[in-house]
Amino acid sequence: MNKMTQYDYDLIVLGGGSGGIATANRAAEYGAKVAVIEEDLLGGTCVNRGCVPKKATWYAARVAEAIHNYSSSYGFNVGDISFDYQKFLESRDGYVSRSRGSYTTRFDKNGVEVIEGKGYIENPHEISVDGKTYSTNYMMIATGGRPRPLPIPGGELADNSDDFFNWETLPESVLIIGSGYIAVELGGALAALGVKTTLSIRSERVLRSFDHMLSDELMPMMEKQGIELLTHHHIDELRQKGDQIEVIVNGEVERVVDRVIAAIGRDLNTENIGLENTKVQLDNKGFIDLVEGHQTHEENIYAVGDVAQPIALTPVAIRAGRQTAEYLFNNAPTSAIDYTNIPTVIFSHPAIGTIGLSEEEAIAKYGEDQIKVYTNLFFSMYASVGGGRERNKFKLVTLGEDEKVIGLHGIGEGVDEMIQGFGVAIKMGATKADLDSVVAIHPTGSEEFVTMR
């Protein structure tokens, strides 16, 4: 790599979330002089207010489910049960803090400088922070997103997913507005931890962008868990009533709850960072428009993560950031990555895993005569031995005569940990016959993916 000594840095990354951190470390490993500008906590949403504390909360909910639903049948006499939320927060937030600290350790090892404050792009090669200007050869925009506010009267009374991770106590009742994975995940966790939970869903089902099978299976399970699902539900207003919140529907007080969470999507952090001082453009959906790979219309400015792609997943941002660093500082042929067939997990109860096209998407793209679908319905051994009965359902979507697998979807016990390996197979172009050729591991849930008929 040839360093551009006329600049203070070879690369400045605007944003210290997952994508920005990955870019900075990979570039520094190749000898680049790198700085990261971050006005909040290193790690961004995922580590501080997203994936990591969310998964810890899901684990707590899983422990609660095991104790309340299955412990007796498995022979455990657990006696009186209580949940100390403060103790859980101590454990969860301690883990988050240690995870965040690892970023500082890695930056120190790689020589990455952290500049604290809000960065503003003055021109394609200069960024100012608190009145001080820094010059750079390359610039990476990785500023991420933030929860969208609720656009109704009294919307400010609703918490968002960021606020949820700052709760110091659990309410007795909560209304969650939304139908995406954040609403589903928070709803499942809170219900398992003993909170009376209601979901307000504007359409007929949750997880509308996923294969219909998944929501068809999940919604009855959520109701069995005690979650109230309000479909085709439209809230007019929220009103404060003492320490509680009134929910107004059709001009009347429909219910009163302790907390409301708005989980209605996220807005991009692209305003007030100086994009107007560059050739960087936004597309018609508000994302930073990319010309080639992750390069913007300004040839030395790149963008990764939520601001650049609609796939708002931490591993996607990390992969994109590392590839861009490889391109800029290690002669990789492109900064592009493949955005198809990305495995995704929703930490619902039970978990959901999905890869590739839904059945509906596959038929729309290729025609119904080209698509063959296989499904397996079975009951979780874990739940069955524990005296319960939990439906697990898996689906393969295949294309053409050779039955290439273009979609794989599952809901059930352990799906969150089994889906990664199938992602490798699908990325390599696996067919139904390839999956059939694998000897099943018994007794597991994953064997159902290789024994479908």
C-alpha cells in the first residue's frame, strides 16, 4: 500500500459501529493510518442497544421458559420462582461493557485512533470534529441508523428499542407497536419474563417480508405464550394518565398500559454530516447511492452498513467493511460483496431461520411451474419430553428440474444454531439431491432438512 503522506490519515471512518470498526481494523492491519470518529459508544447499535443485549435477554427468556414450562416433566423440583431483573441487568450489561472494551483493545493493537465527537464532512478529503479539521485520502461513511419515532399525537410517550435497553425495571404491561423482527423479538422476551404483552399490528400478520409459513406458524405460538395480537390495528393517539399510557383507537380509550414500545422501523443517519459538500448522492429510498461496490459518487468516499444497503444486519456491514478495506489497501479486485442468500435468524420463541427466496418470491420470479416446495412438520423433542407440544416446521424452495435450493426456512427448537451450515450449502449451489445425500444426525431438528420427501 502506498500511503498518501499529504493527508493526516489514509482512512477516516465516520461511525464506530460494526461496519466502521471492521473497516478500520482491516485497513490498519495492512499498514494504513486510520481514525474512527464516533460521538457515542463504540460498537454502535448492535453491541450497545441491539444484537448483543437482545440475545442476552432472549437467553433470559429461554431460561424462564425452561423453568416454568418444562422443569417439572424433566424431574426438577424448582420450588418458588422469582426473577431478579436487576441481577440480570448486571450480568447483561457487564457482558456488553466487556464486549465494547474489546474494541478499544483491538484498536490499540492495530494503531487505530478514536476521535470522540460528531464528524462533519467539510469536503471530500476533510472532516471536522468540534472545530478541529482532519484530512484523509479515503473516507468511509458507516453512520448507521436510529429507531423511527412514532408519528401520532403523543408519540413521544412511546419508548423505542434503544430505550428498552435502558429500562431499570420491568412493567406489568406493555403494548408494542410493530410487526417486524424487533417487535416480535421484544414481545416474545417480555412475555416470557412475565410482562403482559400486546402487539399492535397494522396488517394481518407479523414478519410480512418473510415466507408466509413462518408467520403462520409463529402467530399461534405467540398467542399460546400469552401475547395478545391485535391485527389490522390502528392507534390514533397516546395520552399520559398518571404513570400509565392511554391507547386511543377510534377516538376511545381502548386500553391503558404501563409502557409502549414503537418498533416501526429505523431512519438512516445521513443528515447533518456534510454530504452536501461532496458528490455523494442518496437514492429514492434514502440510502447512499453506490456506483461500484461500496464506492459512492465521490470516488474516494465509500459507504457500508445500514446507510448503504437495505439489509440492516451486523454481519453484512462487517463483511462489506472488511472487503472495502481489502480493496483499498490490499489490492482486492473489488469492494463489492454478494448480497444474495444471506442467512438470517429471528430470535422469536421458538427461533426462526431463513435463507434465500420465500416461496412467494420464488414463484413471482421464476413462475409456479419452475418451483417445487418441500415441507416437514414435526414436534420438538425438547418440548415433548418436557410435557409440552411445540410445532416445528421447515421448508425447502427448489428451482427447475435439478431442484436447486433457492430458499430454506424453518421455525423451531435450535434453528438459530443450525441455519449457518445450510447457508454454506446454498451459497455453493446445493440441490435437493445434495441435501438428500447427507446422512442425518439423529435425533436432531436439523435432520428434517435432509430427509424431506
